[in-house]
Amino acid sequence: MKYLHRRPLILGLAGAGIITMTPMAYAQSADGTTPVQVGQVSKKAKALSKKKVPLKATYSEHMISAKAVRRASPMQNAQTILARKPSINAFSTGPNGVRSTVTFRAFNSGQFSETFDGIPLNDMFNGGATNQASNRNAIPLTLNDISGINIYNGINNPSVNSYNSLGGTINYQPRKPSKAMGGSAGLGYGSFGTFQWNALFNTGSIDGFRSLFAYNRQTSNGWLQNTGNQNTNYYYAGILPYDHGLSKVSAYVIVNHNVGYTPHSVPQALIQQYGYNYNWPLNYSTSSNTDTELTAIIGDKSAINSHMILGAKVYVQNNDYHRTSYANPAFDQSATQPYYLPNQGTGYPFWLSYPTPPGYNPSALFGSTHYGTDYHLYEDISSSLGFQPSVQFILPHNHVTMGGNVTYGLLHSAEYWYGSYAMPKVPQYNNAWDEHDTRLLSSVYIQDNISLLGGKLHITPGIKYLYAYTTSSDNIGLYYPIGGTVANSQAFTSPTIGISYAPIHGLSFYGSWGRNIKFPNIGAYYGNIAEQNNAGQYVVVPVTVQPEYVTDYELGMRYRNQGFLGSINAYREQFQNTFLTTTNASGISNTYNGGSSQYEGVELALEQHLGHFLLGHWAAFANYSYNQAVFTSSFHSTYAGRVQAGQPLANVPKNMFNVGLDWGYRHLHAHIDGKYVSSEYVSQQFAGTPSSQTIPPYFVMNLGIEDTIPVHANYVKSVKLALNIDNLLDRHYFPQGYSNTDYYGNTYLSVLEGMPQFVFGSVTVKF
């Protein structure tokens, strides 16, 4: 019994499902009588922790399993798969995850956190993890890289939340290497000229060290005209256990490269005139995007003794985004073409504001200002380096976790305008802006999981301190007659507490409370450079935008019995300093505070494993969410006028539900699922405030069938044949829209079209 001295550590970790241990040692069970194998106990705990939310969790949580990830359609991505859970509306309006949008409860993508292996994915300067700052094809990870997803609704405890965790936190679990050598290769083809090929190789355990290499490439013409896209994903995972398997070093690397065109919003009247797949013709307007993202993490988790675990992660992230856009001045908004044209140039003689002429004079070179500003090159290049330590103390009635994070980031953002595709990039000549930003984010926290009454009562108090220091510098450009720098620091202490009580086996009640913060995006900083004072002079003014604050209240219950899992919870989140973003016709955004608001709702989730009957094993799920978000104070918007208390926020569907049915028989599997999204108000395209216009509700169904055929041949284990049909009923719907004004002053609805029916077949050979 060499490892019996680690029994408190082993049983504590196995019960929490924290780490995987494989030593061939034996210890007594929790009741002190039955010998159990340590590796087996931890394996079972790990499996359970991946498939189920802990019954006694003190906060609202949901999970997406590895099976659901592996069986997802090729047109699903790491964002859209989230929509199968309550209160999440997620969609992509282009292939391969291009222009993805996610709302969690009523929060936009910059107001909740997305993490990979606990490391933040959100852009440090612009909030979102994808599609932030008009980085339309910025895709940090794909389903090729993950094995499951933890969804933490609301503020939650400090060990899982991050810098933007107002609405919640979504943690993507890394895809890990197996202990046995093996691999697979696959290819598939489907609608819209979509072609995919992929390969995976596991080295197996080599003196304990194991590695996984994965490659996935998918190309598609898209369901809209002129929206072709190519995405290439590389993934590596490595794990090296040591100290008899009680400690490990891990490494994960994701590189994602995407090239393609942007699907633009289109006036609904033009879709009715030209057809559902209409997008602006290339000779009207186009945006060509190239993006490469890197995420690399090295981590260590070490069992120091029977009561203490140390962990640390070092990570590097980089996003390199470039977009060249074009708008034909002949089709700019006018009496003959009354709608706003994406990317349209300007007639403003910006060169006259340069203090040190001569600058770029488009009229002299190309005949007019419009024709001299019809091409635009936008670059957004960011990088960050971070360190995230933690320490856990496993005590008889307490599980104390302490940790922190420090991340330093750099951003270079610039846009250049010219009259041809071959564009010079010269500051103080043809740049709309040329911006360099830095940000330091740091946090430190402590939390406890207190177990009382024989484990029936759990209390999880926690507190986190967050700090941000931000600088933004702009050179002279179209929007900046003078250059300058602004900087400030902000800090907040975030308290949380959750309580759960399980009066009987399989039933628990919980409640939680917490406060958290979101620091302003960089749009709250660069807008303070080159403002005009009362004398008409250009000056740099201090930053006045305040962070967003949220106070979260949650009440809920869970029930689990004989294959049934059910949960229901209600929440209310009181919001102060709500951020609103204005965007001008050239795409530059500014952030300001828009008063207070209140988000509230109910979330219901049901799952039932029906067992074996009618030739197979059946399981069903259903979930429903009600979300309402309204302003609770009135305020004046310079761009949109008066916003009244009680006015609903835009892009918040009040009602959503998901239903699904799974069937399996031997090596056959099939699933069908559907999602309903109710109507929602849309925002004014450039003001950022809600309008009175709405997009209609919609319901979409998806079907998947696969057959994994065993093969008794050298080196080949099986062949999997799969068929996916997304939007089975071929519904036409608009997942997103904007309110705009035409040339004559009439309001119109501009929309993005959802994907019509998509059929895809694939074959995968497993070695």
C-alpha cells in the first residue's frame, strides 16, 4: 500500500473530479471498509464530471458533452453549438463560423467570458472572443480542438469566472491525447460546395508522455452570394504525467487560419426582390478578410502533499486580422440607390485637417474624394502574454482555492484609405487612424467550498480583486487632426456566495449572489483623443466612461433520478453604466455609458434517458428560457435621442426552447433536434440603441445519422459514415437585423440571412 498516505488527496480529488490519476495502488473507500483501486475511482469521477453538472453545485451550470461535440454538423462551430443550452442564442451568418454572434441571457459577446482550459479567449481590448471590433472571421478555436464545454450561468464563483463574466462563463475543455496509439482520416462534401478533410494522430503513451496532432480544413462557397470561405485548423495537445500520475505537465496549441468574404446585412426589400441568397454584388461592395489566431498554453498541476495542489499556466495569444474592403461610389446611397452601402467612402475633405501638409489629396489623384476613398485596408493585430497560478487545499470539510491572473496585451489597429487596391500605408498621409494600445489585466481571488451536515449543505463564499491599466495612443489621421495618448487605471472587488442544500438523495436547492465588473472596451479611450473644446481647438480629454457593474441573484433546484435530470432556476441581474456603442458609416466605434438596466429570466432544462426499447436506446432532452432586458433609467443619446426607462434592449429574444431526441442501436446512431427563437427588437445600425423594429421568430430543425462499421483488417479499426441535414425543413429566417434610414428618410430593416437547408455526407476511417 505504497500510496495510502495520499488517501485524503485521492478521495478529495476523485470526489471533485479535478484530476486524473492512474497509479496501480489501492486504498479504502470513503466508508473505510471496501478496498478500491485509486486509478479506477478517479477515472469514474472524471467521466461523471464531464457528463453531468454536480447535483450540489451552488450556482447555475450546464454542460455539452464530448459526444455532442463529435457528432455536430460540419457547419456548426464552437459558438453555434452553445445554442443547444438555455438562454444562449448563437448563430453564424457565413460559413465556417464567419460573423458569429452569441448572446448569453441578454448579454452580448463582450459581456461574458469564453475560456479554453480556463485561459481567457476574450479580446483584451474589444471584449468578444470572435467577431469583435469587426474582425469578421477572427476564430480562436473550432470543434476540432475541444472535448466538451462547461457553461456557467451568471457571475458564478471566482475560480471559473474571468474579466468579462457578467452574463456567465463558457469554458471549452481541451481535446486530450489518448494512452493508445491510433488515428483517423476523413473527408466529406455537401451543400454550397462545402468540402472538408481532416486527420488525427495519437502517439499513445511513450514513457508516459502522450501527444495528439489534429488537422482540419473546410472550404465553402457559402449560402449567400459572394461569401466563399476557407478555414484551416491545426491542433496539438501533450500530457506528461509524473510523481506516479498524481501530477502532470500539459501543453495545448491552436492555430486557426481563415480567409474569405464578409456576408453583409442587406435591406429586406432587396431580398424580396432578388431572392433569399442575395448579397451585395462584388461590383457594389465587398470585404475580403484574412485572419490567423494562435493560442498556446503550458501548464503544470502538482500534488505537493495529501492536502495541497499547486497549479500554474503560462500562455501566449496572437490575432492577426486584415481586411480590404471596397465600395463603388457609383452605388453609394443616393436617389437611385436609396440604401446604405457597406463600406461606402466619404466626401469629407479630411486632408485639410492635417497640420503638416501635404497629405493625401484623393480629389487630386483620383478625380474626387469619393473615388479616392473607395478602398479601405483595416488591420487589427493583437498579442498577449499571461500567467495564471492557483493553489488548492483539500481539508476535511473545506476545499479552499486561491489563484490569480496577470495578462499583458498589445494592440495595433489602423485603417488606410485610397483610390486603388494597391494601397500605401503611410501614417499622416492616408490613414483614417493609426492606433497603438496597451492593457494590463490582473486579478487575485480566494474561495472556499464548505461541506456541512454530512455533505448535504455546501457553502461557497469567494472574493476576487480585479485591476486594469489601459493606454491608447493615436497618430494624426482622418479622425485625428492631432495625435495623443490617454490612460487610466480601474479596479474592483467582486464578492460572491452560493449555497446548496440536498434534503434527500437526488434533490438539491441552491441560491447565489454576486457582483462583478466589465472594464470599458478600447472604444471608450480613443474617442477622447482630438475632441474639440468650446474654442474649437482639438484637445485630448480624460476618459470618463465608467465600468459596467452587475449584481446577480440566482435561485434554483436540481433533481436526478433513474436516468432523469432536471433543473430550473430564476435570475435577476441589475446593471449599472450599461455600455452602448455607436458606429459611424466608416466602421469606427465609440463606447459610452447608457444608464442602468435590469436583466431577468427563468431557465428550465430536462433530460431523460429512456432506456432500451423499439430496437435501440433512446434519450430525449428539452429546455426553455425566458429572458427580459429593459432599461431602468432614462438617458439622452447624442446619436439616437431620448431612451426611456422601460424600453427593451435590442437583440434579446424573450423566449427560446430546444428539443431533441437521440437513438442508438449497436453501431448506428441518429439524433434530431430543433430550436425556437422568438422575435426580438433590433438596434439602430449606427447609434447602438434599440429601435421599434423587430425580426420575426423562427424554428430550425437538424438531423444527424451515423454508422460506425467495425473493420477486421490490418491497421483499420472502423469506418464511420455520417449524414447531416441542418435546417431540415428549409426555413428562411433572419437571425440578426438592423434598423436604418434610406436616402429619403424612411426607416427600413436590414437583415442577415440564416443558413437554408444544408446536406453533408462524410466518411472517416479510424486506425
